[in-house]
Amino acid sequence: MPILAIDQGTTSSRAIVFDDDLAVKAVAQQEFPQHFPASGWVEHDPADLWRTVLDTCRAALEQAGPVQAIGITNQRETLVIWDRATGEPIHRAIVWQDRRTAEVCARLRSAGHEAEVTARTGLLLDPYFSATKAAWILDHVPGARARADRGELALGTVDSFLIWHLTQGRVHATDATNAARTLLYNIGTHAWDADLCRLFDVPMPLLPEVRDCNAAYGETTLFGAPIPILGVAGDQQAATIGQACFQPGMMKSTYGTGCFALMNTGAVRVPSHNRLLTTVAYQLDGRVTYALEGSIFIAGAVVQWLRDGLRIITAADQTQALAEAADPDQALIVVPAFTGLGAPYWQPQARGAVFGLTRNSGPAEMARAALESVGFQTRDLAEAMRADWAASGEVAAQGVLRVDGGMSASAYTMQFLSDILGAPVDRPRVLETTALGAAWLAGHSAGLLPGPEGFARHWALERRFEPTLPADRREARYAAWKRAVAATIAAA
């Protein structure tokens, strides 16, 4: 029987039905608006998230027919607080990209809290994560803290909000990968941390129960006969599973609105000396696998900027032809710090910049620089990960990078990525790896699909990109990027 994967993302919701062989049987997708009430603020209307999930699920099920299980994957860190009685949110969702709590994080850092927070959560004090978003909503919505104290409110990342509504309020739960992104979950004790909740002023009764990625999360009757929800993982962890990165040292990078690279470190919690994150890769049957993670805030969003901001393209697929037509003698560099810089810099106050402009710079050169910015940022992450992995005393990480997400379809971008990394880049046959990971979790939990080893044999290569750029040119280009980043940070 088929499996329905719900993939609730930053700019759209999708529902994908996979058949018994994990081939795509039906797809439905709906975009929804983002809201930008102030500089650096990003919000979603939770009603849009729920509506688009319902609509896309119904559309996909209409195409594919009945399914046996549901898996959920979601944008992480985005935070919703809602009324337990009605399910109505008390405020718009504050999105992972939002920077409004940067000053709160800076104060906590100045007070010396970051080392202990990192030791417990593997994360850094940054507005990217959920805890300070939760406190902001409780402090800025009139009466919210009093209602929280009375037990009237529930808190959760998007997966938890969807599970609540799919089960019509019967289940308030999340999985370990999403919990690990809140700054409230101790990845060593595998539980919500009372000290962290006090530090961030988030009442513990608001929090959902934390379960395995392949646990049961209740069932929904909203699509007819009851369908069990049997798998949940945050989008980047789901993509790690979908890429079959089950062995320590394997790396994947997903290119959506942002870019997220994860390296499986197995049962070892590798501490980062390069401001990467130590996080939960997945938790199956009570057993935790850890990862190092680096986050780029702007990847596919830089193409949206070319389209909606600069208006030099009308569709994303036009970027490759423009980039290929660019003047090779120009060396534009775009540092797309529109909402700050992520790993390994973590500079929330930084803003975007363009270097190397000449009188002859035009749309083609800007398009090329925008695409190349994704490769440069990925190398920043890969170098930091390999250094942390080596410092832990583990064997050398595998050099191959597995890629997925919308931008991985761009041959130009993936070739430049291979060139600037000086390493092979593997693109799988199935690009829907995030949804595939959620589907595998649900199917495996239902007893329909094999375990990790069997699933790893299912992974198939579509194309390998090999580096062609000479080493001296590669290093010169990367050095220019590092200078541009340093100048961008200095100007913040």
C-alpha cells in the first residue's frame, strides 16, 4: 500500500504519495505567503500552513487513492503557540529565518550562558532557534503568559502543530530531531531541560511529548478511513535519511530556501570548534544517531531575489543560461546575507553585499555570482565539518557530497559546487529526498519497508559531478570569497 509524505516547507506545502517501491505516485503543492512586518522579521500565518497541508493531502490522495501510513517532515525551528481548546494560534508563526530576538541572544551570550547552552543542546545562542521566539510571543501577546500558566496554551514546531490538527487535538507530540532545534532539549539526557526552560522563560507545560522518529503519532480521520501517522523528522534530518546517509562520515547537503549540510557522526556527539551545530540526525527505536550540521540561510532564496527583487529573471530555470553567458573576465561576488550569516560565522546583524562591480556588470554576471554564492557557502560548511570530525579523532570523512533539493537540479550550480569543493558531488535519481525520508520512516514503522541497510541499497545515483577547476584557481576564488565575507561582517 502507498505512503503519504507531508512536506511542509518555508514557502510551500507539498503532499507526495510513494508506492511500494518508493517511486513517486502523486504530487500536490501549494505556495503560501510569507509576511515581513519589520526588517529581519519573517512570519507565517499558521492557518495558511494547515490549509495548504489539508488541500495538498486531499489532492494527492485523490490522484493516488488510499494510503497505509503518513510521514511528516517540516521546516524546523519555526514556532507556533496555540489555544489547546480551539487549536487557534495566538500569533503568527515566527519563522526560522526571523532575527527579531538577536539582542536577547546577545545579552544571554554576554552574560556567559552560551557555553552551557551548547553543552546541553549542541546549539548556539542565535535567534534562528525556537526558544527565544516562544518567549517573544508570550511576552508580546496580551495575556499570553497568564494563559500559559493556566495550561490553556500549547507550543510546538510545525510538525507538532500539524499533528495536533491532524489528530483533532488528541496528540501533542514532536520527534527528537525537531525537539533538538529548540534550545530547550538536552541531547545528552534526551529530555526537555528544566534549567534551559527557566533560562529562556518558557514554561515546560507548554511543550509537546518527544518521541522517536519512527514512533506512532496517533491517526487522522480527516481523509476518510483512519490513517496512522508513523514517522516524523525535521526536513534536514528527513533528507539525511532519504539520502541513506546512515554511515558515520557520510555528508548530504539540501538546497531549498536555505542550504543545510549534515554529516552523520554515529553514536558520537562531536563537539564543534568551528561554530557548527551538534544535533540529532535521527532517533530510531530509542537509539540516537548524532550529526554535525551547518546552515546557510540563503540558497534558493537568492534565485527568488533575482526574480522578485532585481527582476532580472521571470523563472528560476533562466539562471543557468544567464550564468553561462556571463563575462568570464568579471569576478562578481554576492554575499547573500539578507537575514544574517549562518554557519560557521553566525553573524545575525550582517546584511547582503556585492563585490567587484564594474560598469559592464549586468544581469548575467549577477546571476552567475548568485549561483556561485551557494557553492562558496557550502565549502565553508564542508571545511568546518571535516576539521571538527578530524579533531574528534575519528577516521577521515568521506569526500563525496550527496545533494538534493530544488537547486540541485541546476547542473551549472552543482558543477561549480564540485569545482569549488574539489570533490565529487552525487545527485540521486530521486530528488524528493526530504519527503522520501519521511515516507521511509512511516513505511518502516508500519513494517512495509526494510531497515536502514536495505533502504541504503535502494539509493541510486543519477549523476556524479567531478571537479574540473584547477587547484590554483579554486583556491584563488575561495580566497576572494573569504575576503568578501570578512568585509561584509566588518560593515555590519
